[in-house]
Amino acid sequence: MKGLYQNSKHILCGLSFIIACVLSTFQTYGASSSGSPVIWVLSIDAEIDPRMSLYVAKGLKEAETQGATQLIIQMNTFGGALEDAEKIRNLLINTKLPVWVFINKNAASAGALISIACDKIYMAQGSNIGAATVVTGDGAPAPDKYQAYMRSLMRSTAEVTHRDPLIAEGMVGRPLAQDSSTVGHVISYTTAEAISHHFCEAQVGSVAEILTLNHLSSANVHYYAPSGTDEVVSFFMNPFLRSLLILLIIGGIYFELQAPGIGFPLIAAVTGLILYFVPSYLSGLSENWEIVLFFIGVVLLAVELFVIPGFGIVGVCGIVCMLGSLVLVSVNNQVFDFTFVAEADLELLLLMTGASTCIVFILFFTLGKKVLQSPYFKKITLQEQQFSTEGYTVNTIENLLGQHGTAFTDLRPSGKVMVNGKIYDAYTAGEFIAEKSRVEVKEQSMGSLKVREMRDVK
């Protein structure tokens, strides 16, 4: 029995080892029964912005994790943000994977920098590479400090990938005059010109042709696509949908302040905030401080409403912080530096935020009565009239018109007052009255008093 137990133990250990080896062969895309290389293909076919740099970073990381042996980038872009182009450039230079780029029509500006960071460059017929001058949001050349940095970035990138650094620098252009933002002699190559200057390996028509030229026709090709989460993020980045979310946020906060305790407007505002901020953060557009700025605005507004008498500079600052945050999280600014933000994008965001705010106030003043008469509101409020002939009674208060008293609490504009030693519900015409201030009763209804502050009485 002992020998049988030992033999069984050895057999189980052997089977475990074999199973582990088999599983390891299927652990990555790179390991296959045929031993064929695995090539991942990423597409840079839109503006270079935080979303694109995040897409490349995730795709490259997954390619490395899944055992890819080669990375090919399909390129067709007119450029974009320098900061995000540099992030992609650094990723491509630092990866251990061989990286090739297939320029299918355009690799302009930031696209040229990314292309030069690749180990091999292939171009389709009629394609172009170059014209990497840094421009501002309105399309004008940026000040020379930006051009100088871009020139050095192009030179260092070309040195790493063993290309002529002077040609790479020339794609940015050189200043025409000292202390000038104008540039001249900007290099932009066609496919044939890029081949003759060793900035392109060959003219090809597809990724498959690149594989054939490099004897990789049998390779397993995996085209990287955004995940479901990325698709959801892109959906909520739609400008029209974001304008509706701004309307939901502002409207929810406003209606909650008008009728504290209902809860539904606050839930709507919080939902809108989550759907507005989270996609911006995941796409790389927003920074932590921009989101924190919104909640600072909420705190300032609450302090103004519930702590500081009246409504002044603190409340205004709170509103500015909140609206400013909604704009900042949607544009690729560098701590209030909008040099590279397109004026049209900024104007659109300001218009969306301003229009949403105006719509909230218009809806409140035009539809306020309809809301009170809606079937939903009637379900949560008493709608029946109660007549004395049916046995209903009401406690009335004595005639206090013209009587003087003191504010028992702050009136904002409602609160409580003390008149003749008794405490009554009271309200003002809209002004703030601080606690212990002298008041006079101006009007009297069934259960409350309308009062004014007696400023002329000491």
C-alpha cells in the first residue's frame, strides 16, 4: 500500500507538471502551436489628444502582456496636442517591441514625431510626412519657445531611431528672425522623397504587404480595438450629451436648494456629475484639481447660503468655481493655459454651460406652476380642501399687525420671530434678517407672519 501511495504521488506530480506546461503555452497570444510570430496593429487615425495617448498606452501594454512579437501602427492624422504626442513618442521609444508604422496618407505635425519614433517607416502612395510646426488653437504658429522645444524633441527622436536629426528638425522649421514666432523652410516629404532621404523603408499598399516584405506572411495578426469601457467613455464624451448632463447638474442643484429635503433633484445632480466627470477623467482630459474645483464651489455656495448672512462674493465665487470646473474638465488646458485649445471648442463649451444655466432658470420660472399641478407632485402633497362644515378646524393667531418683536432665528428669508413672548413662523420680502434683530409685523396669514427689519429703531 505504501508503494502504491508513493507511485500515485509521483504520477500526480508528473501530471500536474504536464498540465502546467500545456497551460503556459496558451497563456499568451504569442505562443501558438505553430510558433508563428504575433503582430499587434494599432490605429492612429484621429487627432492626437489625451484619448489617443490613452488608447496607445493601453494597446501597447496589452500587446506586451499578451506576448506580441511586433507592433505596427496604422497612421493617418494631421496632428494634435504636443503633450500627448510626446507621451506616445516616449512609449514607443521605451518599449522592447519592434515598432513599425504604416503611413496611409498623412503623418503631419505630431504624427511626424510619432512616426520618427518608430523603428521602420512604410508609406502608401500619395502619403506625406512632416510639417511639424507647433501651432496654437487658432492655427497660428506658436511662440518660438515651443518651436525650439519641438525641434530638440524631433532631433533627439531621430538620433534614437538612427535617422538624420537635421531633417527631423527641419520638419518643424527654423525661425526667420530673432524673437519671432514665424518659421520658414518647413520640410514635408512625399513618399518618394521620404524614401530618398532614408525616412521611409518602402512604398506599400497595406499591412499585409509590409508583412510580405519582411517574410512574416504566416504571422498571426491581431487588430487592437477599444474595450467596451472605452466605447462607453466615448459615448458620454459626445458634446450634445454633455450639454444635457450640464443641464441635469445645474438644474438638480438649483431645485434642491429651492426645495431642500425632496432628494430627487440631488440624486439627479449627483448622477449627472458622475456621468460628466468620470468619462473626462478616464479619457485623460481632466485633472484632479479641476474636479476638486467643482466641490470647492459647492462648499462656498453652501457657506454663503447657510452661514454667511445675505448673498455676496462667496456665493458668486462658488458659482464661478462650479461652472469653471465644468468647462475645464472638457478641454485639454495646461493649468489655465489655453494656448493649444481650439477657440471653437472653448466657445462651444462656454455656450453649452451658459445655455444650460439659462434654461434651468427659464424652466423654473415658466414651468414652476405646472410642476406643482403635475400628477407626480399631487401624489406627495395634500390636494383636498378641508371645510369647516365638514368638521375641520384651524388654530388662528391673534391680530399682530404692526406689533414689534425680535428675530428668534436668522430669516433667509424664512425663519421664526418672537412677538409678545410667543414664537411664530415668519418670512420677509426676500431680504436677510439676522437673529435678535428688531422686526415689525407687516402682514399676517393663517400660520405665519410677514415682517421687516426695524433699522430705525435702536
